[in-house]
Amino acid sequence: MPSSFDRLELLSEHGCFGGVQRFYKHASSEIGLPMRFGLFLPPQALAGQNVPLLTFLAGLTCTEETFAIKAGAQRTATELGLALLTPDTSPRSAGVDSEDHHWDFGVGAGFYLDATQAPWAGHWCMESYLLKELLPAAVSEFRLSGERQGLFGHSMGGHGALTLALRHPGVFRSVSAFAPICAPTQCPWGRKAFTGYLGQDESTWAAHDASLLMAGQASVPYPGGVLIDQGLADKFLAEQLYPEVFEAACAQAGQPLTLRRHEGYDHGYYFIASFVDDHLRHHAQACFS
């Protein structure tokens, strides 16, 4: 694993609740292209403390800036002493036709896995990028606590948070999600993405389905609990998200789950901003225990 970034470039820096919100670009060896990420460092980190790292995986059409700008998480991150890492969702400028048509799953959106099918296999390696490159380099470069990491995300990023936390035991102390795609092998978004990235053999898809991964656990992976918030006014709930399938899988595995269903909330960042403090406190409890 790399211990530092290749050609790390600071793009902008903004004072924020006593800490600093920064945006960076670097040359990614795993992706083979420049990648961007955001990082909020609380005042505790600026003072030299070895603070926990909480990574947020954004959803479709988002970038490394979306959560940092819209969620309003920095105030509570300062209170709790958490660094917030926000990767971009996907490779950019790879020269693949129609790669920017992000609503067309299988064309563009990273889905937080390593593609095996052309033309995506060359650069669409988001799982390896995050686990082998970005997180270890961020921990080293900014002197963060690699032993105290949490992972959360929204929609496609909620899928990524749940699956990566289950696929890489021991890396993360905690996991949570907002309106995640819980059973991608069963929904149109997931089936199209998996067909494009992983091919027609559906037996390869199960390894990236959070509900199937959870149902197959031999022991409870997160004894401290998993937190999921879902808006009941979310227009994608019935056809794409399937939280009830993940709920059943957790019950089968004995995994404690807090699945909160909220009347009147949709799929957007007003919903995330309403409950993000609860997620930060969920992760802080695990990281500081």
C-alpha cells in the first residue's frame, strides 16, 4: 500500500468551524488518472492530535465537493474531533464515450467496485483506489488514526459503504448509510451497473450486494450496530433501494441494525443535513470506545 500521495496538489482551502476544509488533486496509481478528494481537518488535528478518520461516499451525479458543501457536517465534526474525507465518486476524463451520463448506470458512475469488463476495467477501480490507495495515503499524509476509521455514504455511496465495510473486515470500526441501494442484484440500477462493470455472469454480482453479504456472515460484523436513515418520500425507495431486504439480512445474521424511516423526507441533501449529526455521533462512539 502506498504511504503517500503521488503529486498531491492543494486546490483550495477554507477555514471552517475552527478547522480547515481542503480540496486536493493527486495522480492515482490505481485509477491511472488524476483524482480529487475533499478533507476536513478539525482543530484537534491541526493541533497535532491523531484523530479518527470518517470517510463519506457520495451518490450518483455528486463529486468530492457535494457532501462538504451541502451536508453541514463540519460543525459536529469539530465538536467530536473527526476528520472527514470525501472522495470523488468516479474516474473523470478517461476518454470513454458517454462517461458523463451518470444516470445511465453502467456508463460513468463508479459504484465503488473494480470493473472487470471493457471499456471500464482500465480505470474504473474505485474499490482498490479507496482501500489500497486513498485511505492509507490520507492516514499517512495527514497523520490520522488508521486504527479508528468509519465509513458512511448516500444512495450509490450508501451501497459502497455497506459493501466495502463488509468486504474488508477489520478496516472500519463503524458503518452507516443514508438511503443506500441495499440489494443491487435485485434493482434496475444495480443490475445495469453490474452487467456493465462485471459482465453477464450474475454469480459474480453477489460479492457486491450488501444484503447478500450480510446474510452470509458467520459472525456479527459490527456488534455496535449499523445505522441507516431512509426517507419515506424518497421517489427511489420502492423500485431501487430495498432497505427491507437488508433489514431481513441483518436479522438473519444477528447484526444489530437501527433502520429509521422518516415521513416527508426525500432522497436529497436536505434529508442528509437533517440527520448527519446522528451519523457522526454513531461513528464517534465506535471510534472513541
